[in-house]
Amino acid sequence: MGNYAFGVDIGGTMIRLGLFEEDGSLLDKWEIPTELSYEGSRILPDIAGSIREEMKERAIRQEEVVGVGVGAPGPIDADGTVFCAVNLGWDVFNIPEVLGSYLNLPVKAANDANVAAFGEMWRGGGRGYSDVVAVTLSTGVGGGILTGGRILTGAAGAGGEFGHMRIRDGETESCGCGRTGCLEQYTSVGGILRLARKRLQKDAVPSLLRHKDFQAIDVFKAAEAQDAVAIEVARQFGEYLGKGLAAVASVVNPELIIIGGEVSRAGEVLLEYICPAFEKYVFSACRNVHFVMATLGSDAGIYGAAGLFLNQEERNH
């Protein structure tokens, strides 16, 4: 049994890496740029080179590393095969096979939102729970579902993609996925700004949001300051997200729902708007759910990736 594991979180701009001890303690973390040229063919070699450099600097031997966990965008099945990650330029291939060949180390891979959810369950806001739903509200809406402490991957690696649940009929604008009425259109950073701008255009009611460069988080700050327009927008947001999470909860019956991502920086004020809608829509037998805010921030991905090797439940599979 080795003493270390690496966690890797591949983003469209930067790749985050972390070195962990066997007990889950984070020893070091760093970033390297995501090289998108040549259809993303440099990404895995760059990761391998960075890991080898860290091992050399710390005099870590090959046999001391239990493995390298990877979180990456796109559908990824239980064997680590990615089924097209458009923003990385990737087509279909098996991540553990390719990265493992560069490093001569065991590798596991999973979808980045699932890995972040796993990290929160293992070392973040979800510690002590094993049936967890995590939602990440950022540029998009990512989801992760954990049942019995394990990631629900799905047949094609697309388990937990509830950002693209159809939540509203009659929508005329398209989501990034090409469909309309997706949860992401109302609860992502852009979705919240869209709701706010539409409300501001409706009439001339005074609002703290009537300045040029407000951010999604400012909507909830203004709502806390009792701004009537912001409260209306926050209620819309909460209605959509609460309804979507109620649908998910009625299928997987979680103990805990974790709210993370850029929008979660607004804090627990979000729950004031999400929870009432959730209670309104959820199936009665599934309503006994705790809501918490994520605690690991941008480190959730590297924790979850390393946890694919270090968490005891995962080791047994």
C-alpha cells in the first residue's frame, strides 16, 4: 500500500492538481494551463509531466503512489472512457489507459461535477453522509449524485446532468445544449443575470441592481438588503432550483443536498429561496433532506479525484 495519491481537476483554462497523503490530508496544490491546441492532445502529457516533477521534487517513489484520480468535463463512464469533451477538443477515449501509460501508475477518471460532489461528501460539507446530491451553480449547472457513498455514473457516464432537466415550458431562448427550458437557463450565473435583467426592463422600480456591472451574487446581497426587485428575482431562482432539486430528490431520495459553485458564495441566503420551493414540490416521503453549502470551494475537484483512490468505499471497487 502506498502513501500518496494525486487528484487532478481538468478545466477549460487551467488544470488543478493536488498531492494527498493516504489519510486524505492535502500536502500541496498547484495549477498548470490547459493546452487546447492539437485537439487537446497535450493535456494528459502535460499532467503526467507535472506529476512526475512533483514526485521528483519530493523524492516520492513510484511504489508510494496508490494512484491518480482525474475529474474531466463531459460524460465519462465507470471505466473512465470520456464520450466527447467539446471544450477540450476530446473525442472518445479511455483516460486511465492513456494517462496510465504516461505515468505507469493506476488511474481512475470521472466527470468533473461528479468528482466535485464526491469531494464534498468525503472531505467537505457532506462528511458523514453517503446518499448525497450536489449541485454546482457556476457558468453552467453541474450535478453529482452519490448513492451509498459511490458516484452514480449512469450507462453513458451522464448521470447527474440535471442542469439540463427541462424545468419550464414555453421558453423561447435556447440553452447552450440546444434545447429550451433547462434548469441551467435560470440558475447558472448567466441564468440569474438574465432573470435580473428581464425584471429590470419590466418597469422603473428603484433597485440596487440598477448599475452596469452587477454580478449574480449581487442579486442575493441586494435581496438581503430588502431590495424588492432582487427579492423577486431570488424567488424566481429559488422556485426553479427548488423544483428541479425536488424532482431529483424524488428519484434518488438523498439524505443531503449540497449547494456549491460560484453562486454559493452568496451564502445561506440562497437556502431561504430554494428550500420553500423544494418543500412545495418534493414527494412527501423524500422531504426529509438536509441542505448545506459546499465548503471546499475550487478544491472540491482535486479532493474528489484523489478520493477515488483514498476513500475506503472506492478502494473496495
